[in-house]
Amino acid sequence: MQNLDINKQLEIIKRGAVEIISEDELKRKLEESLRTQKPLIVKAGFDPTAADIHLGHTVLLRKLRQFQDLGHRVIFLIGDFTARIGDPTGRSEKRKQLSREEILENAATYRKQISKLLDLKKLKIVFNSRWFEKMSVVDMLSLTSHTTVSQMLVRADFKKRLARNEDISLLEFMYPLLQGYDSVVLRADIELGGTDQIFNLLAARDMQKDFGQPQQVIITMPLLEGTDGVQKMSKSFGNYIGVNESPSEIFGKLMSISDELMLKYYELLTDEDLAAVKNMHPKEAKLKLAETIIGQYHSEKTAHQARLEFERVFSQKELPKDILEYNTDGRTTILTILLNSGLVKSGNEARRLLRQKAVLFNDTRIEKDSFIPQQSGVLKVGTRRFLKITCPKI
């Protein structure tokens, strides 16, 4: 493992972190690791409730990579068992339970996506069904002895739901206990999580203590706001940027964020010098941010091409080179064209965009889903989606 002094390791680990519980414990663990040349076990858990990994997830993944580079042992925990319950953190209602098939299908996509950031040769990927499916009913119920109902009801999200007379399932009470037991099984020295995970992370410390283990250090990372600058990045909010999205889509989305949010993205998603970024013109800084992030998940060449394409389309008001084409018969509604072309994913999204006056045909705004293009032209949705429509000559 690398023999960086403790202060240098702490400087790297602390960048972007919100809270460390506790820094003194972390320092002692790092000192012991350096003395014995035994790497620390660093854990982060991800429930495969969706197939896509977005930039919000990469805040934790980048911190995990830093621990890898420091020579520590990183465990990427896939919560295929806990995903069947669903983490209630931040939820205003009960989560829909996923089937085992849905969870495994989502989990299958993770390895390739995380390889863009983590060194798979130095990574241990584990599924928590490995131990939970072997537990008897008695063993599972015994986990409930490690907490009380009153402790659970301290949670802000549970308190809000109770105040609104909304249901909380007993399964949701189990979730922090299961996450805590993951740390017991893995004997985690450190666990990473978002700031919204603090209750679950503390539960793991308590459970490790009950099992006679040294308590893990908790490192919380900030929640990354999505492109709207308000809600945390999430597919359900439609404000996410997926690492598997096309370079042009990523570039356009990053260019749409506010200047204030841009600085947070620089801090959490890149290794750039923040002082130097603040001295740049905001537009140039944003162009560099988009190019840098695309370079991380695709290639520097692809990132540069995406920048040139963006500048050509948006600065010079030209059409994209790879614009999609759609042949219509002059009797098909705009709603059908939007859906069949793949420009939108659902009828609800199409109608929302029409209501927001975000759909243009030959530079004329279209607001009714019953509109029928009867001539060839260019359909534009938002600022980044284009479609060349070809109609037969009448």
C-alpha cells in the first residue's frame, strides 16, 4: 500500500466530505494501517433499484477510488436483498417492492458502469443476499433486539409520515438493521454514504459495538443536486445525468446547470483546482467541466468532439451532424411522432413538453398533441433533441 503520511491521506479523504464520525478515530485507524501495512476495509452499499448509475452516485464512487489509490480495500456492496425492502430514507411514502428478477437485472449493469471509475482488479463486489438468505427466521428477528421503536421514530422521514397519518411498514423498520448487519459481516472499518444516510450509518456503528467489533468510521458525502439545482439527482425527478448517456446529451445537460451548481460539480466530480476555476469566465469553466466529465466516462477525444459539436449547434445555430430522420405520411400527430421516434419516453413526458412550449417545428412552437406536420422540416424538443421529419410531397 502507498506510504503517504497520515496528514496527506486525511487531506485527500476530507475533500468534499460533509462529516466524519469521528476524525480522531479515522486518524487512529490510518495510523494503525500504516504501522501494520494492513489496508482498511472501506464499504459503500448500493441498492440496485434502477439500472442507471448517474453522476450523483459517482460522488461516492470517486471517494471509493481515492481509498483504492491510497492502498485500502474497497468493498462495493450490492444490496440485492435490502433492495426488496427499499430504503425509506427521504421517502414520503412506502416504496414499491421490486421483484428479485428486476433487482438482478439492474445489478447486472453495475459492473460495467462502475469500471469507468473504480479499479475492478482491486475491488471486491459482494451481494448481501449471500448472508441474509441463509439466516433463519429466529436469526433475522434477533436483529430487532439492537434497536427500539422509539429510536426508529426519531427519524425525520418517519416522523413526517406519522404526522400525516401515512403508513410505515415494519419492513422499513428493518432496513437500518439489515444495513448495519452488512457492516458486521464485512467487518467494515469505514463506511461511506450520503448525508441522508446518517441514521442507517450510525445504526451500523451501534450494531458493530453490540457484536464486539471496533466501530466503523462514518464519512458522509453531500447529495448532488440534479440539473434543476433543487432536488437531489434522481431518475425519478428527471434531473439526472447518467454515466452511460451519450456524450452530446451529457454535454448539453451540464451546460444547462447554474454557475453556482457548476462549482459544486467541480468540487465533487473532478480533481480540478477550484481556485483556478473561479478565475475562469463562467461559460468557459462550464465548457471545461462538461469536457472533463465526459472524458472520465468516455474518452478525451470523444469529449473534445462533443464540445465542438455543442459549440457548432448552440453557438453557430447549426443542426447536429447526426440528426435522426423520421418519415411520416402527413397524417400522423406530433404526439405519435415524438413517441415512435424515441425523442420522448412516454406520452406524459410529451404532453408536459408541449405544455411547457418546449416543442418547435420549423421554429414554430407546437402546443397541441393533435398537431399534424404536413411538410418536411426539423422538430426540436428542448435545447438538445432534434428530429428531421420527411413528409411526402402532396
